[in-house]
Amino acid sequence: MIARQKRQPAIDVADLAPCADTLHALLVARADALMGGTEGSPEEQELAALTDAIEAYEAVRWPQGKIEGGKG
């Protein structure tokens, strides 16, 4: 007998935005905490990686550089 696979419900990407925005805020807070670290330190490397991730997310999430109806 062949087992039937259960179908996963379709995920609307827009439903993920609140979670992704929360993660973005946490990454920004961590990056802020790492600012001013020692050159060449592991913290500086972490900050560089976080900056890359934050900038990549922001470019996709807010391609025009601002939030409609926002302050910027």
C-alpha cells in the first residue's frame, strides 16, 4: 500500500513579513550593540556579516528605500 502525503497549506509570503520584520529589528539591535568594537575582532566580523544581511533584507523589503506612509 502506498502512503499518501499530506498537502501542506500554501504559504502567502506576505504572512511572513511580520516575522521577518521582527528578525530584522533583532539583527539591527545586535548590530548596534557591536558598533565601536575592536578592529579585527570576532565582533567586527559578526558586525560585517550582520550588516550584509540587514542591507540585503532591506533592499528586498523596501526596494525604494522607504516604507509607504512611514517617516522616511
